[in-house]
Amino acid sequence: MSNKFWSELAERLTPYVPGEQRQGDNVVKLNTNENPYPPSPRVLQAIAATDGHAMRRYPDPTSIGLRESLAQYHSIDAANVFVGNGSDEILALAFMAFFTKKAKEKSSANIDGSAITEDAELQFPELSYSFYPVYCDLLNIPKRVIPMCEDFSIDMPAFDNNGGGIIFPNPNAPTSLAQPKQAIEALLERVPDTLVLVDEAYVDFGGQSVVQLVNQYPNLVVSQTFSKSRSLAGMRLGSAYANPNLIEALERVKNSFNSYPCDVIAQRAGIASLADDAYYQQSVQQIIATRNRTSEALKARGFRVLESATNFLFVSPPGNHAQSLFNYLSEQGVLVRYWNSDKLEHWIRVSVGTDEDMNTLLSAIDKAPMS
Ligand SMILES: Cc1ncc(COP(=O)(O)O)c(C=O)c1O
């Protein structure tokens, strides 16, 4: 069928491709960094207690109850907090609010006196969340991709104060490596004219959060999610933190797009989740223990495994068999993530599941024809 009714935009996009959501009882799903444990029973109670009266009405467009709970959790003010329909949505709104900058005029001019402009490029690491370039293409934001260091860490000194913006996950995905808080503070000091968005989707599994710095640095935005450590990927709930001026920019974009990104159930579930922190501390500790045990088991099998501060492992199988191992595991119903690209061709990303899931993975690896 022809695309004659498509907009030019719809035609030129290359959308993000999420990991396969294969259904079935015999699938061990280690490909989208979901939490293997359910959310707190209190969250499930809050969801079940939502009655027809609550559902009949539009939700609070400001999500103030949830924002206050998050503010209390982080010892900041509700005016520092923004919430949205998953951190993916928050990132999209942030790209619109902060990164669609006009080209900047350079101080020098052309010979005819006309202004020389330079593009305000968004800077992000070469290996990072693959949604960033997709949002750039959607919104016509020029990109500057920063090559990784030899050890796969982010080359922090390579970011510059270009005014276009900087974004990176910390800890990073898919590499699983974390930057210390000092390195981020040093960057914020060095690039005062450039907005820095730190995507802390995985921070609870071993990273150092910079949420506490939002009132100190006018150029800092931090995003977090309920999808990973809080087991609510199916709910779609994310948060962002910044000074009130930057939060206002996010609110302006949100209110020009969808006034009610967080539904009644999501707001209640989020509040209930924050009220049961002990439950999450325990499930995060369990995931960290399983991660460390799996890391050792893979190293013993000759894999190269990066030092993970997340709920996934970034690993390179011996003999450069990443793609064939990925295919073999998929046939066995063990789903992991593989990107068929130059830099990543020898690597796979494995989400940390239950101990049983990881035992299934390890025994499948032991039976793989290439090992
Ligand atoms: C680095 C990073 N940021 C953001 C997200 C989006 O999370 P969500 O939209 O579920 O909050 C993900 C999801 O995998 C991620 O890996």
C-alpha cells in the first residue's frame, strides 16, 4: 500500500526498536532489563482499591500527591519534581524543552558581515540509550556522538560547553558502567551554558545519584524511572528533578501535549511504592547478589564481563560468538539483547533475573554448540 497519507515526518523516521516481548511460560526474559520480582504488595493493594468513582474522573493533572511523595523521598521540594508516563516520555518532553535550540551565532562573522552560525548539537556517548538519536531525528536536533574510552567508559572530558546540551545514562546502558558523582559535578562546573540531563534509570542498582545537586546547578536535570528497581515497567511511570525554572519548561511542553500523562492508578501506585521502601531495598539487594554471582559464573566460562552497577550485565562471550550465542539462546527460549552493529558485534546484554532464571541461562550457555 502506498504511504500517500503519511506526513514527511512519519516517512523519514527510523523508530526505536524495543527488545522482543515474547509471551509464554517457557520464556526466560532477560532482554529488556525488567525486574524479575513483582512490585510491593502495597502497590497491588493501592491498584485494587481504585474504585469506579476514581476512574470516572480525570486524574490530577499536576500529580501533586506523587510529586510530594517523591520530594519527601529525596528531601527536596515538590517544585523540583516532574512526573510522566515512563521516563521515555519525560525524555521526549525534555528533548523538546531543552534541546531544540536555534543555531547559535558565532562571535566572528562572514566576510560580507553576515552572521556565521554553528549548530547547537546535542552531545551523547556513542554507546548509550538508543532512544536518544531517535528523539534527535524526530525533533531535528543535530547530534554529536562522543566516542567511548578504550575501557567502554564515557569520555567525560570530551563533552564541551557548546550550549546544545549533553545527555547520558548513569549508570550507562548498555555498558552497565557508572560514573562517580564527582565526575558529573566536575562536568557541571565545566559546562555552565550547557544543559546536562543525567538519565538515572538504573541508579538504584549501584550508581551514585546527583538528584541532590539540582538546586546547586542551574544546568542539571535528572530523570529516574519506576520501571526497574520499583518493578513497574508495565505501569509507565517516571520522574525528573531540576530547579523550578527547568521544571516549568517541562510543564509547559507537557501541557502543550497531554495534560494527564499519569493516570489515577499510576499516581496511587507510585505513592504506595515510595511508602514501602524496605521492600525495594530488599529486592534490589537480591538482584545485586544474583548479578554478582552470575558475573563470576560467566567469567569462569571465559566471558569478558564489565563491572556492572545496573540490573544487567554487558558481556562478551569467548571466541567472539555473541551473535550465534544470542541466536542459540533465543531458540532455547532464553531472550537476551544483541545489537548487530560495528562496536557491539561481540557483546550481548543480559538482564539480571531470578537465581533460577540465571541458572537456566548458564546451563543453556554450557550446552551451546560454540562453547
Ligand atoms: C537508559 C534508559 N533510560 C530510560 C529508559 C526508559 O525507561 P521507562 O520509559 O520504562 O521509564 C530505559 C529503558 O530501558 C533505559 O534503558
